[in-house]
Amino acid sequence: MNKILTPVTLSVILGLLVFSACNSETDVSDETDATSVTIASAEYRDLSHRVRTSAKVEPYQRVFVASQISGLVRQVYFEEGDHVQEGDVMAEIDTRLQQIELNRAQIVLAESETNYERSRQLYEREAISESEYLADKREFELAENEVERLEQLIDYSYITAPKNAVVTSRDVEIGNSVSENEQIFEIVDMNNLVIRPGISEMDLSGVEQGQTIDVTLDVYPDHKFESQVRRIFPDVDADSRLFTVELQVKHSDEDPVIRPGYLARVSFSADHQDPALTVPTSAIAERDNETVVFLIDENQTTVTAASVETGVRRDGWTHIISGIEENDTVAAANIDALDDGSAVSVVGEFRRSGFRD
């Protein structure tokens, strides 16, 4: 049996449909009016300005060992990588000709000494003139000087290490001819290594003599070495416009081996800051000549403007001196579209755009 809808029934149904449609439009309108934002928590962070640079490890001093006489290389006793002690004979120059000359000079010296002694005795007895005595004396002194000169030349034939070090370069072989002051070896003290990075004038104020700085080497990325600022060069490098800072690398027996040429990574604080309460810089806004952030309510549907005092801004974060507390949640995106009491829709958490965690 078919039921017949009365006019009253039709009116009720139509009214319900209209009411439902109105509610649906209101909900859609509310969602459309909400501003999409990301959120971030106010947290404590280290906003110290860290300077990161790199430079190679170098010996503090390179010593170039040279020959003091010319001649043929007779012996070479050390090569690259060998350790030498101060005074070790590293090479010899052939001085056989000088030795022959020394033997002859010693004979001449003995004869001139005899003549000088005889002349002195005769002169004291006034048996010869003063000029004769002085001539024999001069001959004796000249002969004596010649012997000393030749003995010194022969001593120079032994090329010795001036300090304890490691040979990094050997530039001659047996039989090579060398000239006076020609380099024979290069040696370095492996226990006295430095790093000389270039630092900009803006960061130089954060460096002082004696300061301790951590260093890592690419070859040992998980090991930290300690270094100390030994000196700061007074003049800027003309090409790079950077100031050279010399770091003395401290090395203990427990540390891995460090060799000249290793690439070092240097990191230090040029502007130390105590841990500070921070929010993303993108969360900061200006409203009516006040600096504000927008606090998210517990339901994450509306925001409240909170006046804040800010400090240093660095790497995408801003120090909040006062106005909010740790763990407060703030809007961090679409800030220009917000005002006190604005409806919001949280779409995610803030991802930093700087380089600081």
C-alpha cells in the first residue's frame, strides 16, 4: 500500500534539508577563514657565532741544511723519513785536496814558527832590527791563519743536523757536485706542528693569544685534537684579505700520527653567547610598533599576540629576552596574515632554514 506524503510532511523534510545545507556551508566557511601555519616551540639554544675554516698542517719551522763549501758529495747517510739527532753527520763533501793543502800548510807553519822564535830571541838581545823581527812574526801569523782556514774547511765537509728532526727532502746523491750554500736537505720538527688558517677581520675579535681551539683532521674525522693560538699575524694577507692565526697543535702519545699536509678543520666561537630562549626568526612580527609572536592555543585553532623583547638573531633563530616562556608554542609561518585572535589551521612543524640545530 503506497503511503501518501501530506503537505506537512513535505514541509518538514524540506526544512531539514535546508538546515543541513546551511550548517555545511558554515563549516566550510570556518575552515576557509583559518590561516595555515606551521608551529615551533620556544627552546634554549646556543647562539654563539661559530667560525669554521680549514688549513693544512705545517711544521712550525722548516730547516734547510746547506753545504758551506763547494765540492763533490762523498757520502749521504740519511734520506726522506729518517729521524736525525742534533749533531748527526748527514753527508760528507770530498776534501782530499784540502787535506793535502792542510799538510803543506802545517809544514810551512812549523818552519815559520821556528823562524819566529829565533827572531824573537835575537831581537830581545838586539841582534836584529825590529823590522826583521816583525816580518818573521807576520809570516808565522799568516801560516797559522792558513792552517786554521784549511782545518775549518775540512770541518765544513761534514754536514750535520742542526736539531732533532725528520728528513723531508734529500736533494743530492753521492757524486753530485755542490756549490757553497747549496741546499742539501730539508728537515722539520714533527713534534712542533702548526695550522695557519685565515680569519676575517669581523671574526678576529673572537681570537686571542693562548686561546684553546678544537681541531679535527679529515683523515681522523672522529678524533678531536687540541690546539692553542700561538700568535696572530699583525698584517692582513694582501691577496685573501684575511689575517693569519697560527695554532700550535698539541699532540700526545695517545693521539693518532699527524703529518704535515693533512687538512685540518678549525671551529671556534667568535662571539660567545650563553644558552638563550629562542624561536624561529620567521615567527617574529611587528604589530602597532611592537615586536610580537603569536602563541598557539591548546586546541591549535586560534592565536594570541604576545609582546616580546628580542636579542641577537643568528642562523634562522632569534633570542627572546622576555615575553614568553620555554615550551610555549608559536606560529612560525604566514605571520603577515595573523592578528590577535586569528583562526589558524596547523599544517606541520617548523623546519629551520639556517644552519644551527
